[in-house]
Amino acid sequence: MNDNAGHPTTPQRDTSRRIIVPAGGDGAYVEQNPHHTPGQEMSSDDKSVPSTTIAAGDEDGSRSATRPPAAAQTEPGLRHHIARRVAAIVRTRRAQPGVEVARKEERRARRRRLARAAVRNASTTTWWTLRGVGITVRGLWRALWQPDTVDDINAMVDANVPDKAHRARMKLRRDRRNAIAFCLIVVAAAYFAVKYWGAELWLATPSWVLVTIVAITVPLLTFVGRPQREDRDETEAPHGMPRGLALSDSARGVARTLSEAFVNSKIRAEVSEGGIRAEPGGWGWTVTLQLLDGITEPKLEALERHLNTPAGGLVFSRVPQAARVMVLRIVMKDLLTDPIDAPERAFGSVRDHVAIATRFDGGRLSLELFARHVLIIGRTGSGKSGVLHGFLDALTADQDVDIVGIDLSDGPDLKSWKASMRDHAFGPNIDKAEKILAAAVRLVRHNTANLGSRNFAPAVDGPGHVVVIDEYGMVAAIDTLRVLVEFIVTYGAKAGVWVVLANQRAVNDMMGTSRLASQVHIKVFLGMSAEDAQGLPKHLRELGVRPHLFRQATQTSPHDAGKAFVVDVETIPILVRFYRLGRLAAVRRASERAPYRPHLDAARTEILDADEHDGTAALLLAVRSAILAISSSEGRRPERASGEELLPRLRQRGFAVDKKNLLGELRSASRGLIDRSRDTNLAPGKNPKGFYLEDLDHAIAAIEQEATRAPTDNPGPPGAR
């Protein structure tokens, strides 16, 4: 450096720069030369600038007893800032002495947690590995021996339980995977064990091979042994049962619950809040929805369980205008718990609608019974007799219908209305039953020929004609009677002749054929067994018609007696409970109405009372009746009887013939049409000679045709000729 004159000068130490250091524990600070080292004697230059003591809290040193010299005040702002900073740091450390201790403790706790996690992961991995060894061994055994293969395959093909099939497939896949892993391990170990033995195996195996085997085997066994989580449907509630429906639910809540139920049952459906209508009767809702999948019985039961409705509380019906639109009735409250007694009826016409039952919604089921075939099916205790009483109660109150009855079982129910019937056949009186049915067939043919293209009208053509048959299975077991009934069902409605049939079961072995199911107009399905319910049409079962859920009546409680599904009256099956009418009340009403029954004119009486076998030998008719009675009691098909069986019955009718002369008498009576007897094959090793009903019918028909020479336009069954 040069002075002002340009001469070089020696650099001088800057003694004006000082630092502030603590002077002691009383909060005072001392200003010192930064070039002075503690323990060394200060130079003359350093000594020329004395230290200045600043009291704690004096920002500018104005309150200190010692004032700094003028040279020390060249930078007062810097000294003031440093003093404040140092004072703040000291105060902070004195106020929080445990901060460093807390930080150290937190670091120690973190190290302990990491150590515990490492130990826990190691133990879990070890357990999974050991468990994987056991699972692999078990999987190999199952793959080799396949103990549950049949059950698994059956579960896989069970389309009615998709969850079960899915679990079975996943189980088979796990077993195969475990078996493959174990086989790989065993094959690798066996290869080295065969090639090497004992210590040679250990010495000959490179270290990298052992490391590789362990690195592959242990993770694989750990993967196999890890706990498997059961597959769960996405819509399944994680805990508890579905909420179900309650009568207090809003339309939005019903729509949401229904949608969840359809998804849970794997049914593609669309439910909107606008399609839900709460019924004013308080029994439930009517829902209009769209379905893409069919409703099967298992799915229907799954829906009921999810919605928690009463058994049989869901009834579907189709909408003809749109294939995917259906109407669902959700019945949450049973309004049919208590039976209602049948009201007293005023006289009227068979064309009038008459209330005979209470509907599920609290309303009344009113039917027009004119020219409508009725089929009533129900087991013992289902209320079948009460339903039959209800129909007869309505018919006997009509003054323009003629009623006849048949009950080959000789039961008491149909007998209760005997006073209001024009004719009847009770007990094993097959001849009388055939006469009643044949008269009805003749009336059908006569009315059909006279009506032309118009239908029968009671106000113009006279009273209608109804045949009521209880225990129809016994009638259907006799082919001759069954053919007559089926003729009436097929052709009678237009001619003003119809039937009311009641039976315990709807199966073909009791009904004869399935023709009735397709021809009757009103079907009443009361309580029946689950086996019999399977015989109902499939489409009805899928719509919710499940009469096997009705409880049978007991001696102390009627339970569900009288409850039934009425089909084909409306577009949807109707759940009803028929009015209750006892046997004593039926006898009283029949007696009171007997004087007011319609009187038939001479033409109608002549048609009904005509002897269709006029001109036929009495012996032929007697033998025919005997064959019918014997075949019915023995259950023989085709109808036949031996000569020894016929003789006692012929003697009861006044025909004194013996076995040797029976064939000759029949040959003479049939004008040679029956000229020989036939083998009857009644049982193994029992083949006596006898006669067949079809031979008698052919002979009688030929004789009647020759006598009348008046063929008809409308063909009828053989017994109606």
C-alpha cells in the first residue's frame, strides 16, 4: 500500500474490529479483538483498544457503567444485531433443556421398532415356509389319489350354485399348483441324490447351486404357505346379513335394496324408483322392472332370503307388450292369516260374478262360473273340501244351472249338497256315473248341433249343466269314464256344459292324461307336497307359484287351509284364501235352496234321461258293467275280467247263467259279434279265459248303429253312442 505521498507503507492491523463474547454467568458480554488468542499477551496495538463490557439487556450500552471508546463505536448496528441473536439462542437453550434428550429417545425407539418388525417378519416367513411344505405334501397326495375329484367336478357343473362351482375350481387349481411345486423340489433333490451320495453330494455341489436352490425354494414355499383369502362377491356385505326390506322403506330404499338383491343373485335387472308403487292396503309394493335373465326357483328363493320377505312373498308376472318388462309383487304382510266365513248368498244368475275368496291385497276374488271348467288340486288338510263347498255354494244359489255330482269314494263333502242336485252317483256306482257323464255328452252334442255359430245363453237356451266330480282320480282310473269327461272338457263350454273337478294330486297317474291341464279355465292350487309341486308347469313355479309352502291344517288350528294360487283367471297368479264353509252349513243351505232349483223342460229331460243302450241286449250291458266294476277295483289296464269273476255279479243282476253257457249266451246277445273268449293274463301263472271291455263296446256300438242308422256330425266317445 502507498501513502498519500506515494511512499510504501507497512500494513496496519485493524484494531477497530471487535467481537462480543460472554463475560460470565450474569448475562454480561465483553467486546474483544478477534485477532487476540486467549492465553496470549496482547500486543501494544491490541492494548490500545480497551474492552468494553455490555450489560445484559443493554442494546446500545447506554446503561453500562463503562462506555466504549469512540473507536469501538464504528459499527454499532452490527454489534447490536449480534448481541440480540446470541441472547435469543441462550434464552432458548435455557428454556428447553430436554429437546436433545427427546430426540435421542425417539431415535432409540425407532431402532427398537425396526428390530421388532424384522424379527416378526422373519418368524412369519419361517411359519409360512413350514406351512407351505405341509400344504405342498398334502396337495401332492390329493393330486395323486384325488379323493374329492367327484365332488369337485359335481360342484363345478352345478349351475344352480355358481359360488360353489367357483370355489371348487379355485380349490383344484391350488392343489395342482402345490403338487407341481412339490414335484419340482422332489425331482431336483432326487436327481442329485441319485448322481451323488452322502458326503460326495455335499462336496460335489457348487455353493452357487445350493444358494440358488434355497433362493428359489424358500420363496416358493412361502408363497404356497401364505394364508389364502376366500373369494368374496363384490356386492356381498363385508359383515353381517343384508338389511332386507321393511314396510317403512321409501321407494328409493326399496329400489336400492332390490338392486343389491338382484346383483347378489346374479340376475341382470334394472330397478328404478319411479317403477315402485306402495300399495294402499299396506301389504307391500308393486314393482315394474326390466329383466334380462330368467328367474329360476333357486334364484327366486335367494331373492326372498336377501329381501327377507315371507315365504312365497314374491310373485312375478309378465307384460305382453315388452319381453324384458315384468311386474313384481312383494307381499310383506299376510292379510290372509284369519279365514273368513262364507256370507249368505242371494239368488241370482250363473252369469253374475260371485265373490268366493279374499285376495292377498285384502280385496275380493269375484269369478263368473258359467261355462268355465274348474280344477281344484290339494292334499289332505289343504282345505280342498272347503273350496269345493265354496263353488257349490255359489252354484246352488244360481237358478239357471242344473247340477249333478259324482264321488266314487263316497265321501261326505259332495253328499252335503245332495238336496240341490238333480242327479248324483256316490260310492262305487260306476254304471250310474257313466250314465250321468254320457247324458252330459249327449247334451253337448245336442246343443252344439242346435246352436250353430253362436254360444249357449242360459236366458235363451235354458239352464246350464255342470258336473261336479270329487276325487277325480278314481274316475280317471276308468278309461270309459275318463274319455267322457275329456270330451266334456274339450267341447262342452260352448254348449253350456262344464265340469268342476277336485283331486288330491295333479299328476298324470291320477288325472289320466295331461289334457285337462290345458283345457280347464280356472286352476286352484292348494297346499301340496314339494314332490307334487314339481309337477306343476315350470313357468308357474318360476313366477312364484309355490303351493308346497302352505301349512296343513291340524285338529287345533286351520293354519293355511283354504289358501291357494288361482291361475288363469288374470294375467298373473293370484294368492287368495277361500271363504270357510262347514259341512253342517252346507247341508242347511242345500236344503233351503232345493225348492228353488230350476225345472227342466220335456225336451231337456228326454235328452238327459234317454237310454243310450235302447235295443241292446240286457246281458251285454250287465257283462259290460261287471267288467267295469271288476277292473276298477283291481286296477286292470286294459279292462277285462274272467268268466269266474263275472258270474257272481251277473247272478246279482238276475242272470242265471253258468260258466259253460256264458260264451254261448253272449254270442247270441251280440248277434255273433262276440264269438270267443280271450286269455286274460291276470297275473303270472294265472291266465283264465274271459272277456275284454273293448270287445263289449264294439259289439254294443255296432248293434246301436244298426238300430238307429242315424250318424251324427259331432263324433263322441264310445260310451255316448
